[in-house]
Amino acid sequence: MKSKRLSKAKRLPLDIITTLPETIIETIICLLPIEEAARTSILSREWRYKWTKIPKLVFLYSTVKWKPLPQTSRESLLHLLANCPSLKSLCLLITTEDFHGYENFNIVELFKCLPMIEHLMTFGDIIPSLVQASVPGELPTSLIHLRSCSIEEMGFCNVHELTFLVVLMKCSPNLEKIKLKVISITATAMSLALSKHRQPEQHLSSVQDLRRHRHVCWKTVEVMVEGDGQRRIDPTEMEAKRLSLDIITTLPQTIIETILCLLEIEEAARTSILSREWRYKWTKIPKLELIETLVLPMPTKKTKLPDYEYTDKIATARKYMYWRCKFFYIIHQILLLRQGPIHEFTLVLNAGDACLEIDQIILHLSRNHTVKIMELNFMNESCSYGIPFSIFSFHHLTDLQLDYCDFNHKPIFNGFGSLTRLSLKYVTISRESLLHLLSNCPSLKTLYLRQLDEHYHGHEHPNIMELFKCLPGIEHLTTYGSIVPFFVQASVLDELTAASLFHLKDFCMELMNFDDVYGLTFLAVLMKCSPNLEKIRLKINTNDDYDVEAVKLEEFSGILEVYSDVWLEHLNEFGIKQFRNLKPEMELVKFILARSPNLKKVNLVTCMLLDKNEELEMTKVLLRAPRVSPVEILVENGVKDYDDEYDL
């Protein structure tokens, strides 16, 4: 039987509270009503006297069953107060019934016993008894130390209450706070109570007399109505309370602008309805992003315009023009409402070869704003928008991205002296203009070049040496594998190493082809011309046009032998996406491993799903290959769209 009890005790939850420190237990008991705290004595022997040691006692009439309060006499109370010369705080919550024989003292006798009082609290019920006889114009004793006064259950149904309050304020020159808890009564009851008194104008004269005493220095007057819990708060206090709740408005202006910049322009403009302070905040943010599909969604079958049919091509064109005009109208309205400079500007829309509205927008920005970051994306492959000459007026540009446009300008422009990042995606340009543009960007650090053969006027391409000579300070270079063969074909192999990319640290080639040797030749030349290269990322072309059988391992190995003297002393990371585990790809990885003494990580993401055995076999082959550093080799499964950009 005893063993059963022990096993049952083991199943019981642990007594976590008893194991707490004594101070925490006392804090918990202090939070309980005194009656509940006393009941903890029955928990166990350890808890029998814990409630008697807590440092806080709170007795509430509503929770404790009190016996009738003992009555006191007038003489005893006055004697008690008179023998407390250092008394600073008095809470006198008694009524007339609490005195023997209902013998009350007056206001003069009370305040004579309180020469040092600073905080006074009393009931409104006892005030009539204090001023029942007569109230002097001023008290013989001045309550010079009184700073706060609180009166509970004040009904304003008796003239004596207001009289007491006025006399108290006149005799307390240092009074700072008055708190009145008013009983919720109707206006009819108050008027009937005041009409019973013969001289209701007596307290009004007292109030008028109070106005002449300018020495009164109240700081807070608080009135609380019992029952409804409402307060009449000073407007200044209301404003302070509102600001304390509105956390965002109190933030610094720079943080508010950063938050608004993260919103779409439509959502940012809607913040103008929050308050007067927020009405024009959105017009001062330094970033403006205008995307046609977000600002004004194109019409669909669900959002048809009246009087047109989508089956008619002319009607469709009219609807498109209506939507386009509406979009440009929104842009002009936004620019007119601007109150601050624009440092970042983004415009994304489907434009044709010529658009006067876009020319005007770019001209307006070049004259009125110091734009530093600009992105222009016109999303039209068949008909490229011609960039206006006013683009070269942005002398403060540090970041420029051009997508699907025509850069048809003679090589006489000045370029961008402050530009550090340039991105050209499907930009139609001539060989001379491209080289002139790159040569006139002396601060260029990052270049993203994604083009096809048809994007060069006359199909005339720059060679590798010309391209590298225009990039003396380049640090990050990303190019497209489809244009690389034309760079190599226009080059003389004996002169490829004439230019040195001394500052290049990061190189990325998207859609690199292994069905010819041009991609590998470009990569080998770049590695030889970049002594400080730290990171190489390749993404292999695996589309349907990729011809695996066209790859000749002998030609591939011959290119690697020509550049066998390449030494990548600073390379620490090498990665390939869409890896197929073909012999040319594997030979390239082995070539990198054997010439990178500081290589730390090789990441190969395959284009097909491999089982564990295939993945393990691939890893073994790479681990057995000659290498000059203790590199970490990771092989990951990944099936991704071939047109996705490499993670930059």
C-alpha cells in the first residue's frame, strides 16, 4: 500500500512555487487580497506563516468583512492631530455619523492642528459639518505647505462644498494639485439642491473674489465623475496623450521617410489622410517608384471600360491609350506635388520607340532633382524606347539601370563622372557608344552586361581587350554567355592579356555555353588578367538548343593547357549552377582546384535530381582530384528555370 502511495506521489507535478526564492514568493502573495493571502496557510507547514511576513498590507472594504467602525469623539481627534507636529499627509475618510453625539469640529479647528500638512484627502460628506457654522473670509492659519488636495464623493449639491474649496484655495498659496471625484448626478437634482439655499449667490461672490488672488499657483486640476469613469482633461494633456500613443509620428523624420520608402507610391500617398501632420509627408520622401502594373493595373476582362469590345483591335488600342494617358497624368500629378528632392527614381512601363511624355519626365528630373539612383525599364523587346540626350544631365548619378531601350547617341557625350554601378539589359547600342560610355565612367565599380548579338548596331562588337581597357577600376563584373562568343571572335588571341583587371574581385557569367570554346576562352583570359579575383560564379546554359554532342573534349583541354600558367592566389569561392556533370564541366572544376591555394568553398548546384549514390560518386571524383587547398565541396540538387539570374 505504501509503495502505491509513493508511485502516485511521483506522478504528481512538482511544487514549483515552493522552490522559488523567498522574495519572489512574497511578491506573489502581495498581489493577492489579504483574505486570499491568509488562506495560503493551509497549503502546508512551510506555508503556514508565510503570509504574516509579507511587507505589504492592503485592506479593502469590498473584499474584507469588516465589523462596524468604532466611533470617535471630536476632542479625541483634535488631540490626536495636535500631537502630530510632523504630520505631512492626512487621509480623513469619515462621515458625520462617526462622531459621538454627532458633535463635529469646524474648519478653523481642523487646520490649526495641521500646520505642516502637504497632502490632504477627505470625504465630501464631512465638508458640510466643517462649514456649518460660519466660514471666515480667510483662515487664521495659512496652509503654506499644502501642495495637493483630494476630495472623494463631491456632489456639488451643497453650497458649503464649493465654499470650503474656495477658502482652501485662498489659504494655500503653494497648492499644486486638486483632485475631485464627483458623484454622477443629473442637472435637475443639482438645481433642486441649490434652490433650497437662500443665498446661492454667496459662493459666486467667493469665486469672483478668488480671481483677484493671483498668487495661486495650481499646476493640475483633475475632475473625475464617479460612475461613467470619464475625465475632463486639459487640451494640452490630451495632445500629449495622443502623441504618446502615436509612436510612429514621434519618430525622427529620417526613420519616417525610410518607412514610407518601403511602401508602394499608392500606399504612401494614402498616409496623407491620417492627420494634418501626415498630409504632405509622402511628398518629401527621397524615393519615387512608378511601376505601371502597380500604380494603374492594366484593364482586364473584369475591369472593362464602357462602350468598347475587346474583340475589336481598334477598341483594344483605344483602351490601352486611355490607360496610358491616365498613368502619365498620375505621374505628372505626383511630380507637381513633390516638396523634397528625389534621390532614387524608378520607372517601369511598356513603352514604344518614342514617347514624348517619358522625355518630359526625364528632362524635368534632370533640371529639378539630384537623382542618384535611377532605373528605367520599358519592357518591350520588339520596339525599344530611345533614351533622350537629357539622361547625361544627371551628374550625381551613382547607380544606373537601363532595360529594353535604345542608346542611339554618337560617342560625343560626357558620360557619368560619379557612376559606380551600371546595368545594361537588352540595350541596343553601337560598339563605339558602348566603349565611349564605359570609358567616361571613371568611378565605375560594378557592371552588369546582358545583351544579344542583335543589340549591337551593324552587328559590330568590341573585343575583349577593348572591353577590359575601359574597365580599369571594375570590381564586380557580370556578363551574358550569349554575347561572349562575339567578344572572343573579334579579338586577337596574342593580345588578350594586354589589359589587366587589377581591381576585379567578383565575376559572374550567366548562361555559359559548353558547346563551343568561346565561353571557356573568355573565362580563362579573365582569370589571367585578374590577379586579385576572389569569387567566380557560373550558370550553365541548359536550354533545348544546348548541343552536348558538339562538345569536343580535346579542344576544351587544349584551351586549359594554353592557360595552364593561371594562378588564382586570392580565389576563395567558386560556384556553378545547372551543373550537368559532363566531362568539360568537371575538367573546369579540377582546373580551378589545382590553381587556387586559398580556395575555401566549391558549390555545385545540379540541373537535375540526383540520388544519393550519384551525388556521392560525384563528390568522390572531385575529392580525388589534385588540389592545393583544403577546400569544402558541396553538391546540391536543384531544378530551376534556365532564365533565372544568378544570385548576386
